[in-house]
Amino acid sequence: LLRVDRTGLATSASADFGWIPPEFGRMWLFDTDRGVVMATAESFVGSDALEEALALADTVVPSLHLVAMPDGAAASPLTDLILEGEPSGDGALAAAGTEVISDALDTPLSLTVPVDVAMVDELPGLIGFGVPGATRGENVLTAVFESTGVPGPTPEDPPTPLPDDIGSYVEAIAGIEILDSGVDRTSGVDAPWWDLTVADGATDTFECFFGDCVALLAHDTFGAIIAGDEWRFRLWSIPEPDGRVFALTQATPDRFEDFAAFSGDVLTGLRVLPVPAELEPVDPFDLGGIESAPELEPGRYFADLLPMPFAIEIDRPLGLDIALPSFIGLTSGQGSGLSFQGLAVLEPVNGLADPADIGGPDGPPVSWVPVPDDLVTWVDQIPQLEVVDSGERTISGFDAPWVDVAVVGVADRRGDCGMACLVLFDFAFGPWVATEESPQRIHTVRHPAGTIFVILEAATAEFPEWVAEAQSLIDGIELGG
């Protein structure tokens, strides 16, 4: 699916370049109130796989409709730039010094461009750029992409894994002539490159935009990354983190040297971002206690357990106390008595306890009220709670007002907590309580996907120090992308 954008629809008299109807396949054009959208199912060759794709498209395409993105919906920063930035050819201008971040590849990328660049494409498994004013029709572009392996002998054959020695593989591709080679520095590592084209007289080629063509590397979206005999190409292999990231410059022979040098300069600003580890589910009832919680080493972690995507960067070892739908709990492993230093991120299911009906978890059922905009007002209505402090901050760019609360005047109430406590709100696994021994800082984050609380808790004597230490953890929370 593509949005026909900026350059519009060409006429037969003016169309020197553009997306042309495929020899094998089918195109659909939709004229909507939000612009023209094209769907295409195509192949360089006819095949049973193409027939299956066309049959699938016949069922899917009639169901397509365009909707407005909800406020706050996550999008790649590169997508935002391409769609909303200053137009430059078929893309958008990234001025020298701009950092663009993309999650189009399985390996997240950051590109800080040292010169003005037109960012043209962000597609599954590929981003593309060119000189300012670059167009897809002209096709003098560089793609940074992730390869899924070595192409099979025919389009129907699955790819085989990439070899450890990429250089020997590239130099041995049937029909490819190596014109030059070298090494550039990108993403903090040496990235070998090869200038290549399809050799004269090569056999087992197929016809494509670039002439007689040969498949270089397999690609999930395009099937294969290709080269042809009428153009010149430079292929970079970027070793980090797992050797699957490549860059390919393509240009006509008269423009190749200048554009390859330009692309090499741009790629010096490429960084492969660390891929976060997924938080494995942890049920606290399966643990022998907080001290048995699995330990997380410093790094970036993500989880699909909250109403929105969640990631956190931690700068110290932490215990993963709980990781279940609607609730993630981390502990420092420090604490005293029945209290511990912890950070919890959770979704209140039913709202907050009704101030007129608040009690302990072992008492009568608590009734609920919606989460108010101002938690201070709610706390002020509960005699057994006091506001110790309150303030404003943001979490992952969203407003997150906070209130420090402490339990007072419930020394005679003991129950399931093992100490005096009050139910504050309900979540997926039962009531969340506050105790006399452990003040809490509750941040309210209203995200388009739902409201969550980010809570810090520690024993009274340790609470100020833990709140100060945990600010870096809260700074490391990312929501929605």
C-alpha cells in the first residue's frame, strides 16, 4: 500500500519516471477525501506465489478504508518527518545535524546526517534516502535494510541463512562483477563495502528496472534486493549487532561515484540502537518472596503487558517482582521490615476507592469512583490518608502529576496486609493498598490508550532517598512506541 503523495498522478505525456503497472500483477487506485492511495501486488516474474498473492489481495483490498490516527498514536520519528516535514523530492528534508530514528527494521536505527539529505522511504525492513530533491522515479537512492538470508534458486524457494563470511559470499554471487571494495566506518564499527554490477554475458538473469538483474540478498518485504547491468551499486555490510543490516547505493554510471561518496558520508552518522529484552512473565505467587525475584541487569527492556507498549531503561540491577497483564513491578532488593524499595507500573481497573467507602482489603467490598484529574483532592477526602507532597513532571512526554501519600490513623486495622493498610484502587489481580510503614509516590499518566499509575514505594525512613534514586528509572520509561 502506498500513498500517492506530493508529485501526484503523472499523465502519459509527462511521465518519464514513476510507478508503472507491473507486467505480472495488478494495481488498484483509490481516490479518497484524504488523497490517492495505491495498492499493488506484483512480481518480476509470473509464479504460483504471485497468483496466491493476487487471490489474497482480492479478499483484502475491498475491505480497506482510511481512518484518522487517534491523538497520541505512536509513530516512528522518521515517519513523522517524511509525512510532515519540509518536502524534498519524494521525501522530506533532513537538514545537516538532524537525528532521525526508525523502527522499520527489527534492529532500531538512529541516523544523524552530516549533510542535508532527502529521507524518501520508510518501509518494513528498509529506509531510503537520497540527495535533496531525490525522487523514487529517478531511483538514485541508498537503502538501509535488513536481510533475511541468501535468496533461493527460484522465487518460490525459501532463503537460506546468511553466511558468517559476507565478503566471500558477495564475491562469489553468480553473475556479479566486483568493481572495487573498501572499508568505511559506521555505527562505531568497520563496514566493508563492494562496488558491483551484473557482468556482461551473465546467465540466469531476469529483466528489471536496472536491466538484466541478479538477486543479491533476501528481503521480507521485497523478496530480494537486486542489482542490474545498466546501473552501478555499492553494498555495505554493517556487522553490528548480528550482521543482518546492510546498505545499498544504486545510481546510473555517470552519477555513481559522487552519490556513493555522498552516501558513505551519510552512513557515518548511522547507529544501530540496542534492542531491548522482553520482560518474561513473572507471577509473584510463584516466587518464594521478593528476594527470589529474577534479577534484571542494566539495559533496556520492553513488555506488551499494559494498554500501551512499554519500555524501560534501567541503570542498576533490579529484581523483577511481577510481570503480568496490567502490572509490572520492580524492586531494588533493599528495604526494611515488610517494606521494600519498589517501582510499580499498573493499570487501575475500576478506578479509585470511593472516599466515603474506603477500608482494608479484608473488610466489606469497596466501591469505586473514576480516577480524577487531581489525586490531591481525592486524598484530602480520606481522613486515613495525608498528602506529604505533590508536584508535576512528565513521563515519556506525557503529563504525570504526582502525589506522595502516607497512611495515618488506622493502627487498629490489620488484615490481609499483615499490617495496618487501606485499599486505594483495584487492578487486575486485586486491591492495591497503602500501609503505615510505606509511603507511596503515585504518578498519574493519562495515555491515549488508557490511564496508568507509576508508583514508588519504600519504608518511611528510606522513602526520600529511594524517590531521589528512582528518578533515573522513571526517566527511562518509554510509553507507546
